Amino acid sequence: MTEAVRPRIGPCNLDRLLDGLRAVAEPSRLRLLAICAEGEWTVSELVQVLGQSQPRVSRHLRLLSEAGLLERFREGSWVFYRRAARGEGAALARALTALLPDDDPVLALDRDRLAVVRETRRNQIARWFDERAAAWDSERDLAVDGGRVEAVLQRLFAARRPRSLLDIGTGTGRILEVLAPYVEEGLGIDLSRDMLAVARDRLDRARLRHCQVRQADMYRLPIPSASFAAATLHQVLHFADDPLRVLAEARRVLAPGGLLVVVDLAAHHREDLRIERRHRRLGFAESEMSAWFAELGLVEEPPVRLSGRELTSVVWTARVAGEAVACADREQQRLVA
């Protein structure tokens, strides 16, 4: 491996380094580290991928967490694991996963099993959305009246006037409708066909000819990099099995100076929302969102908190470093269509 591509571990206490190396010196634990580099997973999901017993997988996870290679966090009755993002162990974890061979048959099989877990979960969520498409706007108003959130977004976009907007997880197209007066072009993407049917009807009735919707996966946006001036994620991230990956895709399609706006729930303890509304995450702490923005090289702006009777909505904003510029020209935008 050349110097140009060698993973850099950085300063690390020798004992800590040895602890980390000992923790991964076992095939199942090395596989778990690779899997947890792909997102956030519960123990039951990791059991499905490894095909081992729950007690055995839990023991492996405990050792990796104690070595600082994995982060463990609890939300209600669920416990998630992901590759460490901070601390001495995080640098070692990144270096070790960078060294893993892409063509290893065991790791390839794990990725295939992980894809099945992802696909099953996303299909369940998509079916749930399809059943509720007509009433989706009221479903989103969990924390505060939707009008209060929309007013914040309108003030934000009125002040900045980005040329183009990508609304990720557009649902019924409500955010496109609200922000259409402030942009020249708008594109909404969603995986649910029923949601998109409602969105198309809404945009047609409002005669918003400069806005359109397309079916697409928020984890794999079929959109050129650096091609939008703004992107919104309105009450979407708490459904994501890998929120950071969704944010990274949004960051990828933003031009220099581009604006990212995330509207979601503050961290809460409404466990019933997991079953009744298929929430993957029980909101987000501001420190967690700030850490993700920093990891993606985004410059965070002060968030706006809107308290409701039970829950709180937060409007997070961040921008891509660099001078604000217009997005790619209209012809490049039409390639997306």
C-alpha cells in the first residue's frame, strides 16, 4: 500500500491500540466491525447477518464497544451499534475497515445478508407509507402545528432564494408546494408510488410547473454531485436505518455554498411511535446532528426549536463551505428527469 492511500490512525495510546487490535483478532468481531461501518444496527439485525446466537453476538459487541471500536446507544427498548465516530478507537476502526478486502467471500456474504435486512425493512416502511399517503401531512404534525414549521422554512428560503431545491422524501409534495415561490426549480424524490401520485396531483392543482417529483431511493440519489443549491429533509430521518448515509447523499448533491435543511423531532421517549408509525429513531439530539454535520464538512447554523404539547420539532440548517453559487445549468437538471 502506498503512502497516498495508507489509512492514517493518528495519535493513539499504545495500550488502547493493543486493546483494539486484540478486540478484532477474531473473525466474527472483525465481521461485526465491517457491518457496523455500514450503518446503525440492532442486536437482532446483526444476529440475522452473522447467523449466530444472540448471546454470542452480544458478547462480541460488548468487547468491540469496550475497545472503543463501536458506539452503543439506547433508544427506549432498542439498542443500536455503529462504528465509533469519535475517540481514539474511532481512528483505529476507520483504518481497520479501510484495510478489509472487498472481494473476501465471507464479507461479501455478510453484505448480501445485510442487503436483505435493509430491503425487508424498507419494504415494510414503504407499504406503511402507501397505506397512509392520503393523510400523510397530518401524520407529520406530531410535535407542533405544521404551519409553524412551514413559516420558519418560508422565512429561511425567502432570505436566501436558492435557485434549485431537492426535497428528499417529499411524501405528498407539501414542502415543494410551500417553498415553490422561492426557487426557480424544485425536485421531490420519494420511494412510495402512492405518495408520488398525491404529490403530482398537488403540484398540478397548484400549477407549479417548475416543480416535479420522481421515484428514487434517498440512499442512492440518481442525481449528479454538486447540482442543487438547497436540499430539505422534512420529518424523514427518523425513518432511516442509516441517517448519516442519507445526510451524506444530500451533502453530495449540494453545490458549494449549498444549503441543507433538516426538520425532525428532538430526542424523545415515545416508544409507541416505533410500532404505530414505523419510526426507526426516536428523534435526534442536537449534539448528534452537530457531529454528523461536522463529519460531512458542513458549516452548521443555530437550530430553531419549536416546542409542542408532547414533542419538539427542530429545524437544523447547515451549508457547504465555499461561496454560494448557482447550481448546474437547467440542461444538467433536466438530465435528472
